[in-house]
Amino acid sequence: MRPRYAHPRRWRALTFLGGLAATPVLAQTVNVPNGLPQTPIAVYQELGMGGWTPATVGGTTTVGTTGTPASSGGTTTSGSSLSVMNSQSWGYAAGQNASALGVNPDALAATCVMESGCTNVTSTAAGSTITGAFQMSNGTYTQAMQEALASNPTLAASLGDTGLSGQTDPATQAVAAAQYLKDAATSLQSAGISNPTALDARGYYNFGPSAGQQIAQATDDTLMSQFVSASHMASNGISEGETVGQWRASVTSKMGSSASSPILAS
């Protein structure tokens, strides 16, 4: 399942690069002249891949121009989201990076399962930059990575590349994804949700801050069409007339018990 508004978030990225899962390695410390930039970077949302059931163990998924997976490695599993992520060679490193930012690895894993089944996803879709296990766009990845490194500069020493090419390494992309979830939690807390969960943040991650807040606060009988356009509903596998409650049930069925995992580590 996936984002986004025609012009917002997601914020994730499908590129022509073949994403290969790789275990992060120690590398040179990233030196940023004059410190991290203070001017906010504009972020543009991009459409997601649409509704599909991702593989949850191993392999690389290739997505065609329609947004439907052309091929997928591995098989769907009913295990916990965290066990799915940890079954990947980069999974534990991704969880450790999330913890370093104060984000619950289980919530990060739930997002990974929803986005790609925790596989690196590449695409031939023209005009999109959404890519990787956490399906982030170039703009969102760059901004979130800068926020993460400003919050915890020591992370840079354990990452192979914090530039855009780092998106091909899921453990590196996990840093930006964890920061984005942290941003979502902060946004939802400001909207009155005291302890946001992975399920609460799903709309934010998939459809952007405004719709994300509204969906998280909506009653189960509210129609998703009040917050998401018909085209974006279709591209994310949301049927016409689907309610927020039905959407939540669908998300929960994929996240499993991780749906109720708080985003912020206690």
C-alpha cells in the first residue's frame, strides 16, 4: 500500500536503480561543510505503487509502469512485522538505527512490511523517485536524513552513504524512514493523539501530514474518500465506499500485532 498525493509526501521513491539489500558497513564519517542546512527542503508527494500484497521474505520486487509488481521474491508470511524485517540481512541494523533516534523498531518494521514486504523495490515507472524497502521519494528521504543526522550525528559513522544513493541500502534508508515516523508521531501528538501507533501513523506515511492527521482522528464509519482522492484510493488499493474502519482493518491484517506498537520508544 502506498502514498500519496499528487504533490506531497511520500514521499518515497521508485527509481531506475536496482535496489539491492546490503548490510551496512562502517565508512568514513560524513563531513558537512558549515553544518547541516537550515533552510527547509521542499518535499513533493508522489503516487505510491497501489494496492498489492508484498512478499515478506527475501527477493527484490520489480514494479512496472502501472504500479503493480511485475515479479516478487519470497512468500507472504503471517509472522510479526519485526520478525519479517529481522529476517533480512539488514534488518537488525535498521532496528538499531531506529532505536538510536528514539523510534520503536517494531513500528518501523510494520511500515516496512506495508511498503514493500521488507524487500528492496525498484520500478520502471516514469517520473517517480519512490524507491527502496521503505518507499521514500528523493525529497522526503533527503530532508528526513538531514533531520536524523542533526538529531543524532553519531549515526553518520555507521552509514555507508547518507546521500541519495544511500536509498539503495535499506539499513541506511531506515534512518530516514524512522525519522519520518518520528515526525508523524510529533504531528499526531499535536493533533491530540497522545501515544501514536504504527496504525495511527499509516495515513501520514501514505497520504501526507494533513490527510494523515484527519484519518487518524476519524471515526470508523467515515468514508476514506473524505480524505483521499478517487485516483489515489485506486492506486493504493482502497475500494470505492471503503470506510476508515475497513481501511484500518486491512492495514492491521498486514501489520499484525505491530499495528498497535507505539512509534516512540519508551
